[in-house]
Amino acid sequence: MVDAIRLRDDDVHEEPAVSLDSFLDQSNATAVRIEAGEDARELLPHLDRLSLIEVSFPVFGDGRGYSSAQILREAGYTGELRASGDVLVDQIAYMRRCGFDAFAPDAPINAEDMKAALARYEHVYQATSDQRTPIWSLRHG
């Protein structure tokens, strides 16, 4: 079992993430946490100084964090994007497609289940942040 999963090769971000309100009031923070319902677009002017954005998933059925991830990646954010909270193995592949590259689930996830979830689907149907080619664009003729 693993408690935290990171799919990046760069150094682990050690600085604790501050709340969005605290971040907007500070000039030196490089890590921020977005709670469900907060607007990720408030971070867009600051993306160049952020090395970690943690997005909270208070319950597995709350999908607002997916939109936050997509907004941040489309705006050019290249730092660590971490999904935290009620993150289930069934969601990992979809979260990865939206741009998440690190996960801090409330409950540990079995490493083999995680690997299987990420490899489950060879083809995808929509274009999104992970740059995988949608199956419809692979058709010839």
C-alpha cells in the first residue's frame, strides 16, 4: 500500500501548501492549496512562481477539482499538481488525464491497483491536458 503517489522525477516539494487566501496575501509562498469551490483562475497571474498546487477533493463525488486542474494546465502551469483527500483508485486515470501528477489520498492505495488503473485503457476519446491522442483522430480514411 502507498499513502502518497508521485508521478514526477523532480524533487519532492517539502514546503507546506498555504490556503488560497493566505497565498494571495503573501509574496513568498510557492505552494498553495485550493479547496472545493475556490476559483483556480485566481492563481493564473502567479503560476510562474508556484511549484506545487494541491487541489482538495473533500468527497469522491465532488468533481470541481478536475476543472481546476484543467484550467491550470491549459493556462500553462507546469509544476506539481496534487489531488488530495477522498481520492480513489478508480479516479486516478481520469485525474491524470486532467493534469494531476501527484496524489495524496486519505486512504492508502494498493500500488498494483494504481498501476493497473493507469494502464487500463489504451485509447482515449477526448483531448485533454495529458496530450494523449484521441482515438477518433487515429482513424484513417
